[in-house]
Amino acid sequence: MAGRFARVLSGNRRVGILSLIGAGSLTVGFFLNREQNVNAGANVRRIYPASAEYPDLRKHNNCMASHLTPALYSKLCDKATPNGYTLDEAIQTGVDNPGHPFIKTVGMVAGDEESYEVFADLYNPVIKERHNGYDPCTMKHPTDLDASKIKGGLFDENYVLSSRVRTGRSIRGLSLPPACTRAERREVERVVIDALGGLKEDLAGKYYSLSQMTEQEQQQLIDDHFLFDKPVSPLLTCAGMARDWPDARGIWHNNEKTFLVWVNEEDHTRVISMEKGGNMKRVFERFCRGLQEVERLIQEKGWEFMWNEHLGYILTCPSNLGTGLRAGVHVSLPHLSKDPRFSKILDNLRLQKRGTGGVDTAAVGSTFDISNLDRLGQSEVQLVQTVIDGVNYLVECEKKLEKGQDIKIPDPISQFK
Amino acid sequence: MTKNCHNDYKMKFPLDEEYPDLSLHNNHMSKVLTKDIYTKLRGKSTPSGFTLDDCIQTGVDNPGHPFIMTVGCVAGDEESYEVFKELFDPVISDRHGGYKPTDKHLTDLNWENLKGGDDLDPNYVLSSRVRTGRSIKGFTLPPHNSRGERRAVEKLSIEALNSLAGEFKGKYYPLKDMTDKEQEQLIADHFLFDKPVSPLLLAAGMARDWPDARGIWHNDNKTFLVWVNEEDHLRVISMQKGGNMKEVFKRFCTGLQMIEEVFKKHNHGFMWNEHLGFILTCPSNLGTGLRGGVHVKLPKLSTHPKFEEILTRLRLQKRGTGGVDTASVGGVFDISNADRLGSSEVQQVQLVVDGVKLMVEMEKKLEKNESIDGMIPAQK
């Protein structure tokens, strides 16, 4: 049935209403309360002053540690979101994982949509730093999933081995993986499976629950490189994202194995469109079509994705706000990758390289994972276009170097269009 | 940290949706928890805000092993054992040999009550050690405590330990500010503890904020060691090379009582009650929390078909020389008491002393190719 969105406002107290609808189904609707919610202050157990609770961040190198001053901690430590998520919970992963001198992690997560509001004084500067100057207070994020606007997008398959676009989506009204209860997580699974079940034609597919898959199914998913494991990264486990594993986790993919959805891993959903070869245009077209179809299907049941005009799509990690989009290719660049100008070229094209195992892996041979650097402040169409134009440039450089010709570092492209 | 308003929020979801899936689980919590118990307890919380879900999270996240039965739940504070007694009582009964909710636990830290124990053969018994844990009343436990609380426990502990004199005079090394040299020395002495890696502990939230307010204290003689804020508020260890368990136990009891005096002066004595003895984070350590043991060479006896049975009858357990879940190296075993709750410190150490003495005699007999059949003990 259609969802009920209702607002109960009384003074400074909590906002929200829960309505139980139908047999076994729960619809939760919330409106974001623009006021800071000092929710049930008496419930936040404070025997010690903020100064005694302030974390020791002297050896830390992450965005949270860079911005959480004792004064800011003091201001926010007694607050909680309507569901009861606190600052200490949001920053726990950053306190537990001091970081690396070379790799600056974010150091905090969101437990629900309201986190970004209640703790805005900390999230905003973190977001600004992580997203290269995007200011959530003053700027608006454009969303554009119209794949027809893409120009080009058919790469030279002598160089580009595979193409992939991924993003995440959160179901509004249900808490995020760091904070969700088992009931909420199972509800996310139900809502998403229900919608995916409505996909047709080239998008029609099947769901494989992690706790119920057969050994044969598991082996097939491993062979297809689709299966995800319980997180081992302390960045994720310290944020509570692996609780109750593997309850309500699963993988859905279409029969053609070109459209894949992870349920309840790091986000409510991770949506991936991929195929071998260099047809990024088709990958993105399927991506947009699939996402919009899923959105339509959940809206039919009264649900929607978490989104707002400043932060775009709301996801667990602030690094994935905006589009949450990573569009990339596996591309062979034996000459270019040895050229000392390689990193600078990537920087100017606003691209990043990873190994072929994904984040924090090394390249094998000279095949690299090349993808967009930015997530927030540009639309999906803009970012994919950036990748297309950039990868074309890289391939041109590779060809030039093959022939002994010289290459040029391109002018830096502007970040916010 | 609080779960109060979050737990209120959670109560709006129906029981069946929140009840964990324990179908593949093998731990004490999963064997005991029912929907009825969950219904009864899910809405409660201790005064500090610890809930049933908090207690059982580690057991939900770690289904267990077919052969090794873990506990699967922890306490977040002293009150957990009372507020969630419908869960903890049967878990305690299963883990501690049928211990009933009405049973009383005897505490006896009078080392003079130990008979013998000063003459274990050092050709076989390489080292002797007694450890226990203590929780400081008025503070919540490692799964739940905030940074402020953990630091307060550390501060009190340092004060208590620095007040010790004589053979107990020593120094505190905070994990956070240790020099490289100090760290190397502590590793060489086998004193240094690391951030927990066991998912049993991590899932219970015990490694939060590491290494803040964690540290190691030891006396100058390196025979009395205290871990601060690892798995419990305090882990107290008395140890030395050779087989003089009596001396080890004497130092253990004396040191513990001295420390307790200082805490009591600050109105923060140790958590204890007459039913559960000393209150610790894991239900497996209730009672005495004591593990008294030796590293002993038993190459022949350990391969004898009756070895396991002998251990069981003596109420002892074996571990490898690396501690829990490790294998023995070169026929050297860690032999210690199996019981924690329902018998006193003196009684448990007595079992170790008598049992190890017997096993060394068996080993000597087997060396001479003589039979040990006549020596197999009755069930203690």
C-alpha cells in the first residue's frame, strides 16, 4: 500500500511516525526536521564532561580527525538522531582506524539520513574536504540519469578490456548499515527484492540470499566474480556494518549477468552495470534504465530513495554522496603507465587509477582500473562523460607512445561545471 | 554511549523481525535463547543503557564451531547479570557444570590454605602462573564503556598500582605512549598484549578506541603483572619460572588484596556478589576468574590414550604454550584448572598442584616403561 508520510512536531522533541501496515510489512516515513534534534537528552549517558570523552586523535590522519575539534565535539556529543544514533557512533570507525600517512580515509559514517543533518557541523567540513571543495551549505548537486546525453562511449577494445558503472542507493525511512536493526535490514531486503522481481526483459533476473544459497550457486557466483564476502576491512567492521552477518544479505543479478545488485553490504544497495569490452555507452544506458526502473517499482509501493538537493543520493559513507558513482574501465596501458607524466595526466583528467582488484589493490601487468575521481557536485552524465573523454585520451596517448610519438599533458578540466 | 533511545525505536518492530537467525549457531547463548526470553527481555536495559541485543551481538556474529562451545554473550556492566538473568542464568548453568541461580560461590584468597605446591619438579614444570580478572565497581565493562570511563578506570588503576611497595614496586606502561625500547622489552618478556583480533572480542566492542587508556603494569621483578582495559578492567597475573606454585599463589593473593584496598578507599571496590563471585565481562570467567596453570613437559603422557580422561577426572584442561586455541610445542603443555565458578581460588589451585604432581609422576613412570593404570585417579 502507499506509504504514509506524516509529521509529528512538538516543540524540540523527536520527529517521526511509524505506521504498521499490512501483514508483515512495515512502512516508515520520516520528514527531515530542519531543527537540530536534541533527542531525549536525558538518555545520552553523560557522567563525564565532553573533555573527558574527547577522543585522542593526535596520531590520526583522516578527514574526521582533521575537523573534530574539542569544541565541536562538545557541541555535538549530547545530540542524537530521532532513531538514537549518536556522534560517538558516527566517529567510532575514525577513532579506531587512525589512517595512513599517504591515504586519507573519511573516518566517519552515517547511521541514518538524519545524521547528515543533526551532525552537519562535522559532516559539512568533512564533505568539503573529501569532495575537493564542494560546500553542502551553499551548493546544489545535479542529478542526471539521461544516458542519451552521452557522446561517444565506444572504446577501442584492443585496449579497454571491460567497462563498469556502480553506485549505491538507500531506502528512505530505514536506518543505514552502521545502525540498522535486524528488522530494518530484513525490510530493506524485502523492499529491494520485491522491486527487482518486477524487472523485465534484459533486466529480468534472480536473487541469491547469502544465508540460503546452495553450494552450487555459491560456486557459480564466485566464478562470475559476483560474490561478496563478510567485510574484513576494519574501516567497515568498526562502523558496525558486519553485524548479524549474513542475515538479510544477498546478491541479485540479471540472467545476462550484466546488471548486479548487492543487498545490505556497505549500503542498502549497490547497483552495478558491467560487461566485457569497451561499450561504456551501453553499460551506462543499462545502468540508468535499471536504476530508474527500480525506483519506479519501489515508488509504486510507497518507498523512495534517500536524496536531497545538497547531498544528492544519501549513502553510508560521506565519500559516496552525490552520485555515489564510480564509472571505470580495465584498460591496458603498458607504455603510458611507465611514463612519468602518467599521474599528472590522470589528475588533470580528474581520473584515478586502481589495481584490477579494486580499491587498495595493485595493478597486474599493465592493466589498470581507471575511473572518475569525483562523486559530488557533478551529475552522473557529466562524470561518465569525463571518464569516456579521459579514457579516450589515455588510449590515444598509449597509441602515440607505441609509435614513438610524444604525448601532451592535457589542461586540467574544471571540477564543478 | 547509550542505546536507550535506539532501543525504544527498535521496540516498534515486531518480535519475529528482530529475532536473530540462530539456525547455524553453536554457542551457549544460541542454545539458551528463545523467542519467549527475547520477548521478555528486549525492552529492558540496564541503568547505563546496555540491552539484550548488546549482550548477544557477539554470539549472533560468531556462530561458533562444532567442537568448541563458546559462550556467545557478554555483560556490559554489573547489572547485566541481573537484568538479563533469564538469559545469563541458563548460560551460566551450561557453562559452569549445572551451577544454579540459588548457588553460592565461595571466595578464598588465603594462600596459606594451599597445601604443598612448592615442590613441583622443575625438570618437568618449566613455569607457573596464576591469573584472574577484576572489575571496578561503579564503571561499565569493556563492551560498553565510554572513553571517559575507560580513562577513569586507568587513572584509578595506576594510582592503586603505584602505591604498591616491596616486591610489588613497579611501573605502568601505557600502550599509547610507549617508547620503542619499552615496547621491545615488553615483547621480549612476553608481557605485551596486542589489540584483540579475535572476532569474539571485536564483535562485542571491546577494541573500541584502541589503544586509548590501555596499558601494562609490572613489578620490577617481573613476577606480578597487570593488564589494564584489555578484555576486563584488570587482568592480574603472577608468574615465575619453575614449579613453585605456592610462591606464585602467595604473591597473587597478597598483591590482589593490596590493590583492592586502594580501590576500596576510593569507594570503587571490586565487583563481587555471593552468587556469582567476581563479576567479569565474559560469563566464563565468573566466580574466581582464575586460571592457575603450569607449562609442563609431558611428551609421553600426552600421547597416552587416557590423557584426556585423566585431565577430565582431575578437573584440568590443556592448552598449547601460546595460550587458548594454540597447539603444544615439543610435548610441553599448558595445564590449568577447568573450573571457575562454584569452587574457591584455593580449591582450584589445589587441583592444579595435586593434578600436575600426579601427572609428572605418571610421566616418570612412562619414561621407565612402567604402567600407569594403577594411578588413574577417580573423578574429582
